[in-house]
Amino acid sequence: MASEDGRRAIPDAAVARLPVYHRCLLDLETEGRVTVSSEQLAEMAGVNAAKVRKDLSHFGSYGTRGVGYDVTQLIIDLRRELGLTHNWRCVIVGAGNLGSALASFAGFRERGFEVVGVVDVDPQRIGRQIGGLVVGHEDELASIVAERDVAIGVIAVPPAAAQEATDRLVECGVRSILNFAPTVLDASDEVQIRNVDLAIELQILAFHEGRRSDDRPADAPSPA
Amino acid sequence: MASEDGRRAIPDAAVARLPVYHRCLLDLETEGRVTVSSEQLAEMAGVNAAKVRKDLSHFGSYGTRGVGYDVTQLIIDLRRELGLTHNWRCVIVGAGNLGSALASFAGFRERGFEVVGVVDVDPQRIGRQIGGLVVGHEDELASIVAERDVAIGVIAVPPAAAQEATDRLVECGVRSILNFAPTVLDASDEVQIRNVDLAIELQILAFHEGRRSDDRPADAPSPA
DNA sequence: AGCTGTGAATGACTTCACAGCA
DNA sequence: TGCTGTGAAGTCATTCACAGCT
């Protein structure tokens, strides 16, 4: 996108892969591996070797020719590049099934993201304890964001409430939002929004699944 | 050039957007709208108008020049194209926080995906009721897939168990898998796998967030 | 006039292929 | 020798711009 000048620009497609490499490298480190070639890393990450090398070259990684990359050093570089040198604090808006699952999801904390607040509007949910946190009222959002230094907001409310949740987060100064509501959100260009629509992922699978059985007989599941 | 095989080929990038259009059209239909222009639909979907037109043209949609697309007809075409003319049955492997949330996630059923089974290996979880289903033992997978005509498997187990879960699903004949475990899965090319790594989504946000403050105070060390 | 459908132009990303270093 | 780093070539996707229908 319109990355301002200043630092080298890394293509979006490459950025999306860096976390995968990071994850693979952590596994390698656990196994005690000291170096890794682009080919080995590619195999683990499910991409090809040239892509790995180019992706890493975007931020001036230095492998050793004839040997490969130093696992520990590459982890350090990736951590710095991905901004994982400190924990990022997140707040979750919406304490339904999904919000609750996200709040207690161990995978976040392990990878440097700490959920420091969960809010909802439903009195039934406010006060309940989820993943070590007490669900707060949505009106507390501003104070939670300010006091706990929140950088990322996660939207896990029904679609009809998602835009309002976004507006509130933005008002509170949050500029990075992960949206799980199946709706397109409006916000200033300053605000980064990533959408994860779980049903869309299934629809994409269904699309391909449906295509391969053009020739298949009466095998398709019958209507519910 | 387009591969001149049996059916029309739709670019992957376009396929990923069709469900978004579908979702927007459902909203339009609810509002009682009869027609929609590519520009209006683009605005709702958060893309540009030329893209909408090209995407729809891939499967021979027919809008009316001077007027736009017939909302109801376009929904029908998209449903057919996306294979949403019947419900898809899904089984979830892993009944932890995430698996449980997915099993009771209303958004799936609304969009044509029915969760017909949830299994786990943990005796503590087996027998529990989640979203109207009783959690089964993982050994029941084969019978659930066969008897309930499951087409899609959802993996919501810890990374260390994900490959085994995949192998089991594939053995049972499942050829479309949605993987929430943060690990790259191995399977034959026949099997389609889509990965959703929630922590990666946050990492991508963090990357951009970290970039916009080059002049960050105490956090970013400046390496040579 | 208004808006779609689409070739052609542009841009982004991927892969190739090889020079050059350890 | 083995493997990285990278220009150049190739592939895929997006956007432009306009002919052509209603």
C-alpha cells in the first residue's frame, strides 16, 4: 500500500509470511538447530526457497553463503522487524462465544499479545470472569485503553454492532483493529483494519470442493 | 491465457471476494433493494468498481447496462457458484476454547455450514454438550464423517496434534480442511487446506503499527 | 444519459538463474 | 562445493478506459 517513505518498503505479501517463518524458526530453535537453509525453511513454511530468500532480503537479513541462516539471529531480526520485542496489549470487544474463546486463547500470549481487557454491553456477561479477566462494560473502554496502554482492538460482536464498536475504539485512540464480524468497517485511513470472516474461509473451501465434483454422480450432500 | 479446460477458471483472488459480495447482497436484499450498480456494491465491499465488474464477469453474470445488477438474481448466481445451494456438513476436531466457540458459532449455520460433529481426545471433554452436540471421541471420527456425510473438517487442536488430526480426517475421506492450528500441514494435493492463524493476523497488525512510529522512544533499539 | 463487460496497460508478486562469497 | 542475494523474466492481479447495450 501507500507506505510512506523513510524505511524500506516490504511488500504486503511478504509481510504476511514473516510470521510463518518466525513460527518455524522457533520450532527449529526448540529442536536445537543452529542454522537453516532457505530450502529447509521453505519446506517447513510451505513455500519455495527463492521466496524465502527474497522475503528475508527485504529487511537486510544476512545468511551465510554455503551455510544458511543462523536460526537465533534470524529470530532476533524477525522479532525486531515484526515489532515483537515488546508485548502488544489488546482489548476484546464482545464477550460472546468467540470473544471468550479469544480471551482465553493461549496462542496469543505465547506470541507476544496480551489481552488486557474484555468488554460487552450485555449485563448478563458483564462481571463474568474469562481467561483471568473480568468482563467490563463497554463504557469502560476508554479507561481500559488509556490505563492499560492498549494498541490493538479485537472486534467480536455481532455484525450490526461492529461499526459502533469500531468507532468507539478509534475514539479511544486505537489504530489497529482485528475484525471478526462479517461486515466491512468504515474508518479513517489512519486506522488499519484486518478482517477475519470465518464463514468466508469455509465458503472458499466449498467453492473448490463444489468444483471438483462437476463430474461426480449423486454424491453431494442433500439439503438439510 | 485462460486454461481452456472444461469449466471457466476463476482467479483465486476473485474467489476470495465472492463471499464478500454475497454477504453484501444479502444485506441489500434485506433492505428491499432490487438492483445495485457495481459502484454501490464496491463501496459496500470495500473494493473498487472495476474489480467488482471483472470478478462477476468471470462466471458470466449479467447486469443490465444503464441499470446495474438484479440483486436477487445475483444472489442466486453467487450461491450456485459458491456451492451454497445445499448445506455443507462440517466436523470439528478439538473441543477446547476455540473448537467450542466454533461449534456454537451462529455465523456458520446462517451461511450454509452445519456443524454435525465435534470430537476430542480428552476424556474430560468427551460427553460434554456444545452447541447442541455431544462431544465424541476422536475414534468416532470415521463413523461421523461417513454417516453424517461430512465434507469439511475443521482443526482446532494444539499444533502438536494437528498433523495427526489432518491424517485422520483425510483417511476418513475429508478433502477440505480449515486449520486453526499454527502449523503447516502436510497432505496430498487432493486435499485443500486453508489456514487461519489468529496470532499471525495480530502480528501483521503489529508490524504496521510498529512501522508508523519510526521515532518511537525507548522501544526500538537501533542496530547498525 | 447511465452503467456494464472487456481488451489493453499497468502494477505487484513470484520464480528463474546465476554471480559471488564462505 | 553449497548456498545466499538479486537482477531479469515471467506470471498473475488490478486498474484504466472505452465500446456498446438499455
